[in-house]
Amino acid sequence: MLDPLLLIAGAADFVSPMARVALGDDPAGLLPARQQMALSLGWHIILACFGVAFPAMIFVMHLIGIRRNDSDALLLARKWAKVSAVLFAIGAVSGTVLSFEMGLLWPGLMGTYGDVLGLPFAFEGLAFFVEAIFLGIYLYGWDRMPPKQHLLMVLPMAVTGVLGTFCVIAVNAWMNAPVGFDLVDGEVRNVQPWAVLLNPDALWQFLHMWVAAYMVAGFTIASVYAVGMLRGRRDRAHRLGFSLAFGFASVSAVLQPLIGHLLGSRLSETQPAKLAAFELATETESPSPLRLGGLLIDGEVRWSIDIPYLGSLIARNSLTEPVEGLSSFPVQDRPPVNITHLAFQSMVGIGTLLMVAAVVFWVARWRRHDLLVHRWFLRFAAGSGVLAVVAMEAGWIATEVGRQPWIVYGFMRTPEAAGENSGLWWLLGATAVVYTLMTAGAVVVLRSMARRWRSGEIDLPSPYGPEAQRPHGTGAPEPEEVQR
């Protein structure tokens, strides 16, 4: 399940929001609402990646086990399904929290555009319930269903994960490029729900997030097996688990730059101010350079490395077309430049590093050189999951902070969507406590599962109830058991 990624970077401007709240210019609920959404969505999106990508990985591992009669692969599929269930349960809790937060934190948005956003959110909810149903069937079906029929139970999980992702990403894409309604005297009229769901940016933004989900899930799972191999557990199951997860992540890492480029090339038309912040372009230059690093301080770019022509080539697919500079936009319509620029470059830099590492690994394997015997590579692989998460979070920070000061681009500014409830700070504190407890609980449960699996236990023994096998084959309890 993937919920609305609306304001994942709540601290969109480190100074001015706090200053404006202090002066009374913005609603009292604006700053706590920003921080609440940053916490909730930044935390939930990690779990959402596993909901999107894990079912496909489980399907492939299970298929390998059936076709090759591979007990290691079947055992891994069974373990992965249980891990997926734990993550799904926690994600359901955080997703429910987000459902309430949308109306509570942003009454102006939902009050005005609720009818516009209703259809995609409804479809996402249906997709979530179907995914939950088939996850339960798949978990229960081990040793109870015919192998091929049992395997097919994974497919609805994978499909509904993709559909749910598309629906919510379509909402976010609509917020960046609103379509499908008329605004008459401040009221929304003539809503076209399907135009909202299938808006022009939805496909590319969905592909970008979908591939990112496979990178996060793939590299994170591979990192777990890399840590195990660093600790001496170099059995076939560890190598198989690493290879399959790293394979999914590798394909995604190679595809992501192309998808990101195609998505970013639309910004010059849809959100030129965001593109200017990405490129740290203060003035319109032809051709525009590519600026690596750097900060905008007192209106001047400092500490950047400028590469001529590459800015125009990457952003505009031309050697001469300029990137429109920030000076072309009113000050009040410019996004927070430094955080947008640094987040964007962090995403690109980490993504490039992971892509190179993936290519090196598979080229070395093709040349019959096993990098898994080298501790330096295993150390990098052990950290690749964290790197993938950081890259994904940085990408969403760049996307959402770069849209500021708009929550619905060109139609509604973020302060207009917030309410006057200053008590939201208490909600933020409570949410932080709940998420901390859920994180700790997830870590405890997953570590406990891993310890049992290493000791040879696959299923947790039941502390009560009938035993799996009874004497004499009757299934009835013995007299001694009745007395106990």
C-alpha cells in the first residue's frame, strides 16, 4: 500500500515558515502539519516500497523452487512471505494514520478538492484490501494448497500493489500538474475523475516511484544477506537470497536514470521554477552549465563545480536551450532553493553509485569473478539498502519541496490548505511515539524470526491447542491431556 506522498519534506523552508508563523502571517496549524506529514510519509514510504516490490520477488523465488525442486528457494519464499506480512501489518497502521491526517492537517485541500481526489483514493483502498486478502491466503496456503495454485496467489498481491501505487502517485502527479476540473468563484466544478487519475504526468511519475521501490526493497534485502555473509554464513541460501534481490535492484538501478531523465525533461514546461532550483540556475543562460554541489548564499552561487553545456543537454535535450533562471519568477513563487538542489543531487549521486556497483557486480560475475568472496564488496552491499532509502527520500524531498509554495500547483498555496489548530503539535508528539514503538516492535519481531530460522525453526510452535500429530492417529486428546 502506498499512501499520498503530498508533503514528504515538511521542513520545506528551515527559516521562513517559522518566522511567518511567529509574525502571525500563516495559519497556526501550518508548521506542525508540515512536520507531521514529513514524519508520517517519510516513514511510511519505506514500508510502501516493500508492499510494492516484495510480492514479485517472492513470486520469482517460489517459482524457482517449484521448477527446480529447490528446497532452499522454497524455504526462502516462505520466510520472505512472513517478513512481508510483518511489514504489511505495520504499513497498514501507518497508512491508517495517514488517512486521518489528510483531512485533519489539510482541511483547505480536502475541503476544496476532495471531490477531485476521491476516485483514485477509493481505488487505492480497494487495492489495499485485495492485497491483504491474498497475502493471508498465500501465508495460510503453505502445505495446504497444490504448489502451482498456491504460487498463483502471489500474483494478485503484486498486481494490486502496482495498482494502488499508480492511484496514489496519480494524485501526487495531479498536484504537480492539476487537470480535470474547473475553478469557478473559488469552487471546484465539472470534475472529471478519470482525467485526474490519468493525468499527463501520472505514468512517468509512477514509473519513477515503482522502479525506486524495487531499488529500495532489492538493495535492502540484499544488504541483509551481505551482513550474514560478512558474519560467516556463506551457505547457498544466503547466496541465492542475495543474488535474486540484488538482481531485481540492479535492473531497477540501470533503468532509473532513463526514467528519471524522461520525467525531468517535462519540468521546463510544467514546473520551470522547480527545474531552476534543481539546476541551481539563478539566471537564464544559453547554454546552461551543469552545477555539481554548491549553495545559493545571498543571491550568489558558491562552491559549485560548473560543467559547460551539460545543464542544457540533460535538462532540455539540447546543447543550446537554456534552463530558465530563478530571477524569471517572483520571489514569492520560488521554492526553497538549497534544500531542493541538494536533495536532487543527492538522489542522482547515490543512484549513479548504486547503478555502477550493480553493473560492476554482474560484469564481474559474467567474467566468472565472484565479488561475494571479497569483504570490501560485501561491506558496500551491506550499506546499499540504506543508500537506496536515502536516495528515495531525497528524491521525494526534491519533488515536494520543489513544488512549494504550492500544494496544488498554480491553484492553491500550502498555507491555504492548513488550518488554525495549534494543538497539532500534540498530535505530532503522539505520532512520533507511536512510530518509534512500531519501529522497535518490528525490529524485535524480525530479529526474533531470524534467530529462530538460524536455529532451524521455521514455524513458531503454538503454546496451546491440539498437537500436529496424535497417538493412534485418532486426533483425539489422550486422557492425561484432558486432565491437564
